[in-house]
Amino acid sequence: MNILFLTPQLPYPPRQGATIRNFNLIQRLAQRHQVDLLTFLAPGESLEPSNPLHSLCRRIGTARQPQRSLARRAAGTLFSPLPDMAHRLASPAMNALIDQAPAQAYELVQIEGIEMAPYGLRLLRRRADGSRPALVFDNHNCEYLLQKRNALSDLRTPSRWIGATYSLVQWQKLRLYERRVANASDLTVAVSGPDAQALARIGIRTRIAVVPNGINAAAYAPLCHRTPDPNALLFIGKMDYRPNVDAALWFAQEALPMIQSNAPAVRFQIVGQNPHPRLEVLRGNPAIDITGTVPEIEPYLAAAAVFVIPMRVGGGTRLKALEAMAACKPIVSTSLGVEGIGVEHGRELLMADTPSAFAESVLELLDDQRLRAGALTTLLTENARRFVDEHYDWDTLVPLLEQAYGELGLTFS
């Protein structure tokens, strides 16, 4: 088939969740299909001739990510019926690229994330003869549910009531907009079963398929044989993303002090780009290291004695959990942190949803590695690695997407 991808960021290099997903879908689909790409470039970013996207895509069109002031966002929140995410990437330059795209040349147009929905819908409206390509909405998060959880979490803290108000408004707008985009599409792709169920609850009439986020499992195998730092606790994430900020603060302020009282040498590393100003309060603790962007994540994964996923809000499939399992890292997570993945407490990892239980689980794994020859650690990590190999490798997942294409009546060999 001829497929047009619309992505909110340049898919390569794949530095965080959305770009990892987008690049791996494009890389594997390009083996059997003709792929074109329209995408945004971040400030200071360029599409270099050496970028492997050139060998994967027949055509690539780029536009600069627009910059929206806080005042414009506030005005949109107050006066626009559309959610903030529908305005986030509004760009005359991208509109021009859409208008120049030979829509009749594509059997399928794939929207990667709700920010790109206006462009997919614009492209469909250009087909005056009534024919159109199939439209696939790859919904990286169930966005209305994410804002609902943000709102309910922030309402518990008076200092976060402004954020809670924003999320309450966005929750209602996204509920309507997400339904509208999905119903205008021929296929909606959710990244987890719970996300698919949440989308079905808001009245989506078109087909919903589940294609989780995945990893290149083989690339992490060498990390399974590296000796960890016995005092290193690790959290990975895009650190201007509200659920990740909440997770890091909750663990550092609520659970870490209890861990330090029994293991005073532990260090907590928060690794990820664009640390939010809310994290500045943690920098006074010498046991906490906020790295910002790092050249490679692998050295931090290799060194971690315990990988923590203290998520309290959010949705989707946790790439951080899959990466840690593929790297044979013992994991402590909240139940929400691995929601929809299919893992079980005591089989692939330990789960805990209160600060005291989380701290106890981390200490149990640290003590296991130090005092008990790592029997529990070995059991969990071997089960986790096997689970990822069988269920979450990209080579297993992309055929699920192609199967969903075929169920739309699209044919290809």
C-alpha cells in the first residue's frame, strides 16, 4: 500500500515514547509498503541527509513546530470548544504541506497522536469526489482519561488546584473531541486494553484495535549481563510530562525517606529530558540526581539495582516498564504503572500502591541482591525478559497493525 504518516515530532532519533513508537512502525511497515511522512521539527532540529528516515520514506515533508504563548493557550482554554491539544500544533506551513499532498495517491493515512488529527481530517475533506483513503487514528494515549486522572489527582493538593481546573476543562473537551476524531476515522488504534475500553465508553462507533507499544528486545539483552550498582534506584521518563513529574515527586518525597532509613547509601536517579521546574525542590537532596537529557539510556539501565515506576496518573503502555524488563531489571511499580501490560505481582515484578508498601518492596529487592544471592531478583527478571520477548517485541506487534488494516478491506501482498 501507499501510506502517509502524520507525526508530531521527527521520528528519528527515537528519544521518547511517541518517537520510539512512530519510528518502529515506519521502519517495519516500510519493508512491505510505500511510506511518506509529514512531520514537525522541534526548535533547532533539522532533517540531516544521514537520517535513516530517508531510506525508509519515499517523501518527507517538514514544518517547524509552532510556539504558543501561555496567553494564547489560556484564551483557547477559556473560549475554544476544542481542547488544547487540537490547537497545539496549528501551523499554516503544515496546512500547506497537507494541501500539496497527493491525497489520491494513498490507500491509508495514519494520524500519530491526537495533535495531528486536524491535519488528517483536513486531508480527507480535500477529496471532492467522495472517495478517500482509509484514515487510521493511532491514539498514543486515551487523552480524556489522562486528563481526568490528572484532575482527580491534583484536586487532592490545594497548590495544584489551578492545574486541576485546567485538567477538568480539558477532560470534558477531549471527551468530545477524541470521540469525534475516532468516529471520523476508519480505525482507531489503542495502545492497551484499558485504553480501548475507555474509548469504547465514550461512544466510539468505529473499530478499535489494540497495538501496544513495543521494544527491540534483542537490543537490551547485553544489559542483562552487566553488574548493577547495589545502591542505584532508577526512574526514566520525559520529565516535563505531568504524570512523570507526579511520579518522581511522590516517590522521592514519600517513599525514598523510608528506604533511606534502612539503606542510607541509596541514590535515586531521575533520567529524562526537560526536567520540570516542580522538580527543583528535589535538587537539595544529595541522594537524588536529576540528569536531564542523556546521550544514551543504556548505562543508567545497566547500573540500576531497582527500577521504579511510581505512576499515579496516566495511561497507555509503559515503554519504561518494557525497557526495564528487557534489560533484566528488577521492578517495583504501582498497579497503574503497568496497567494493561499483563504482568503479575510476584511473577515479573513487585507492585505497591502506597508509599510504605513501595518502600518495603524496594528494600526487599535490595536485600535480596545483597543478602540472599538474588534468588527473588533472578526469578522476577527471567520471567520478565521471557514475557517481553513473547509479547512486546516490535516484530510481533506490527503484524497486528497490518491485520487491522486488512480488516478494513485493504488488500496487500
